[in-house]
Amino acid sequence: MVLDNASVLIVGSGSGLSASLARLFAREGFSVVLAARDTTKLADICAETYARAFACDVSDPGQVAALFEWVDQEAASLGVVIFNAGVRVRGPLVDLDAAEVERSVTTNALGAFYVAQQAAKRMLPRGSGAILFTGASASIKGYPHSTPFAMGKFALRGLAQSMARELAPNGIHVAHFVIDGQIRNPARSEPADQPDSMLDPDSIAASYLHVVRQPRSAWTHEVELRPWVEKF
């Protein structure tokens, strides 16, 4: 169960899904905090939703700790944490740069752990809260030329499963969202001859809010979302 008048922290914010999440949760009465490496890109959504932004690189545990300490002081009680950060590195296996692979896996997996650990430390004492992870098609199937992304997203899914089994008995709802397809955003939309071939970010956000508000007698752990024309 999530407290009324709580805050939502969206980590890995930008103009796509995270912006839709910010708008929806703000309309529903949540105090919104956005975190991103570059907060200058968040000016418009902050003005629209009265959100506050904090610069944070999730691959740095010190920066993640500082983010949560700031939220403790500046925001309402933390009810929901959404991990939406990600780095994607593409290329043939034999051509991949090891440092770039490490950066991708660190952000997608270790970054999620750093954020989730800080969130759990705050939610466990009061026995309530929700921690949500944004996964991808690569969470459940690896694709050619996308090895680092699959490595990170598989690990993210394992993190979510372990956390759900450990934290649910303590009143904390952990859920993993498999976003199976491309998400429409201001810079990218589907071709005219392929209507509805991308996911609408507002529709995804509605699913997140639904999961947050589920009664604990029937919690969802994992949701797969895809356009109705997507093959799977």
C-alpha cells in the first residue's frame, strides 16, 4: 500500500515515458521528483508538473545516496520509486568495447540495485511503498548485436524477482514491466502505414499507476506491455 500524499521518484527521466509518468502521478496528487544525469532537459516537464529535479548518475552509488538524502529533506514521504534509467550499446559481439559494455551493465543493473537498496531502506521501517522497474524485450530474450543490453536487462529482471519475494511480506510492492516494443516520444512516432506499431507512453503510465494502487491481496509482480500488432 502506498501512502496518500506521498512522493514519487522517477529515476532516469526524459521526454518519453518518464514525462508521461510525471504528468499522471502529479494529476493523481503525488509530489514528483525527477532524477537524471542532465536535468536541463527536464525544465519543461518540471514547469508543467511542479516536479523538482536532481542530477544523478545511477552508476555512482555515492550520487544515488545523495539523491535519496535530498529527497528525505525536500520531498513528501517516499511512496513510489520508478527505475527508468538505461544505456544501450549495440554492435557485433567481437567489436564491442569492454568499457562501453561495463558502462551499460553498470547503469542497467547495478544502478537499479543502488536505487532499489536506498528505496527499501526507507520503505521497510514503515512497511509500505512500491518499487517499479522498467524492463524491455531484452529482459526475456537476447537479440543479435544487443548483448550488453540483454545482460543488463536480464540482471534487472532477476533483481526484481528476488526483491519481490523478499520485500512483499514486509508490505513493499515490487514490480517489473517488460516493455516489448518501441515507445512513441516527441522525436519518434510510427510510420503512417504502420499505425499503433509503437506503445503510447501515456498508456504505459496508466499501467504503472494501476499496479501501484493494487490491493495487496492481489499484487502483480510482472507485466508485459506491447502494441496489439507486436509479434511475440
